[in-house]
Amino acid sequence: MIHPVAVIGAGPFGLSTAAHLRGRGIPTRVFGEPMVSWRDHMPAGMLLKSTPAASSIDAPQSGHTLVDYCDAAGIPRLARDEDVIPVETFIAYGEWFQQRLVPDLEQVRVVSVDRRAGGRRTPATGVDGRGFELKLDSGESFTARAVVVATGLSGLAHLPPELAGAAPDGPTPTGPLSHSSQHHDLTRFAGRELLVVGAGQSALETAVLAAEAGARVRVVARGRGKVAFGDPPWRQPRFRPESPFGRAWSLWALSYYPHPYRRLPAGARHLLVRRVLGPLGAWWLRERFEGAVQVREVERIVRAGGIDGRPTLAVRTHEGRTEEMSADHVIAATGYRVDLAAMGFLGHELRTELAVSRGTPRLGAGYRSSVPGLYFTGLPAAASYGPVMRFVCGTEFASRRLAGHLAAAHG
């Protein structure tokens, strides 16, 4: 019996991987809600920071780009660098991609993934002959010959420990402190005081949308000069190669040649993932931000707590003083961190066997992990293949190579 490959996740990376596997004739079952992270964990009214060139989901055949979707939907083309993409349009594009290339997506949750008992192991070829046993929340159990984890940002929201004191039971949208991923509708903060912690696009756009909804917003940025915005396309340097992220030799190399990235020392790989394309507001957000949102740049946040039901932040200023700030609510726009412990569907044996680097799976050629037959793509692959894996355009590199490696290794 030929067991299928299981793809867990139905965001851009999961859908692209599934499309490439099926394009090679590999039986594949795909699980998850289409574009769920984008639909449920991004604020309404958000615009994508990435350009149209960096926002197409890769497919094994032509006709499935963002521009193709615009034509099919009868809406103006989003093709130029200065065109901005509403999140609602991008979600609709992802759902259109799914309906065309992964029409039998199974919208159920994978409860557990474990090694299948018995069978043979052939480590020389990188294949585990036993396969994997998957259990679904529908009650079904089945065997897969390989598993691709493409769960996106699910469960990976990062809350720095110095903020935990404001929410001992964890961040919640209705409590004193939340994470930016927990808000789809920011109109709830109309008339309220809000502190947004962070200096990246998520923090700055969340602050703008909340201010436009009627909130009084202050951004708390750790570091001097951290709140900054990129240059518009027409101010990009001319005599440097183009990449989906701008004109620079480093961005061009990381976008189109991430193959050698995993050969770098671990310290360099993790540093580049954090620093390259790091906190920076989109060029089109500056005008809406300035004058609408106050900014407090501090050396660091010392601790968080609460007074009379209001969350407070104790901050260390650049002048060496400790000050307290309070508001009705604090939003931590502090990004995401890969954490295998958050992938609770992976069985204990699998997580124990996985080779990791600073908490992220260490991946070899073709996005394979140290467990034969287990692959990771999207954000969990960034520490092995570079910053491009944080963005939708990373599907062009990842999906083709993952599907090719799996086809060769598993026959």
C-alpha cells in the first residue's frame, strides 16, 4: 500500500508545498483551515508590508500568482512596487489558490503525530520505512509515509519575560495585556489609552489602526532611533540588484541563493534571521503614523505590573532613570519565536529525536529534519535557510526543493 504524504497547515507554505507534491504525482493529504492565521490573527484593515512581487504563493504551474487572482476576481491589478495589498485581498487570494490547487483540503485538526510501530528503517536513504501514525480530531487515524509541518505562526507568539508580570495568566485580548496576534478588530479600543510595545511593522501598523479607531496610543520602542520607516520604491538605489525586499546585494543573495545559508555557524544564522529585514515600518505608513501616535523610546523595559487594574510598565530611560507608564491596555507587538514545545501535536519521541539549534529544528537538504520523513517549512525553517523563509516569497525556493527531495527520497 502506498501511504500519502501529510501536510499540516493550510497557509501559504502549506498550500504551496501541497501543490508541488501533487504536481509531482505524490498522493498528499492536507489538513488545516485555509489562511487561518491571516484571517483570525491579523487586524482588519491591515495592509501587507511586502510588495506584490514578494506576495505570490508559488505553484508548479503558471496562472496562480497574485496578479492572476486579481484578473480572475475582476479587481485592479496589484503588480507595481508602490501598490499596497489589503490583507482581505491576500486572504481571498490564498483561498482562491487553495480552491484551484488543493480543493480537497481537510479542515480538521491533527491531534498527534507519532512514529508508526514496527516496519523497517533505512537510514542510509534518509527514509523511515515505518512511516508515521496521525490522529485527527475527527477520530480518524491513518498512516503517512512522510509529514510536512507547515503550521505557520500558530502558537509561536512571543512574549518577553519582562512583560509577563502584567498578565500572570498569559496574554488575553480582554485582559490587561495581549499579543498583537490576538486582535482582529481594534475598534474595541476606541476612547481608551493604549501602549503598544515594539518597533516593527506589526507594532507601528497596530498603533495606527488603533489610533484611527479612536484610541489614544503610545508606542514604546526599546532602543534609540528604533522607530523608522523604509524608503519608497522610487528612492531605492538604482545600481544594485533587485530583490522582493528592495535593492541590495545582501537581500538579493538571501532571496535567491539561500542554499549555503545552513552552512553558516549557528550564531551567524540566528543573528541574520533577527537582523536582516528587521524592525522597520513600511514607507506608506509614515504619513498615517506621524502626528497620530506618540513614541517613547527607552533603553529597556524593566518589568510590567498593574496598579488599580491598569497595566504598568517600568522602563529604563536613555538618561538612566526608571519611569513608570500606565494605560488601559498593553499590546505586545513582540513578534514570534519558533518553539517546538508549542507544536504539541508532535509526539514526545519525535521531539526528543529532533536535532535542534536554539530551539528550532536543524534542517538539511530539502528541508528534512533529523527524523527521517519529517520536514519543516515556513518560519521554523528560517534558522536553516535564512530570513526569506519569514515571507510568502520564500515558497518559491522552499516548496520546489522540499517536494523534489521528498520525491527522490520516498520514491
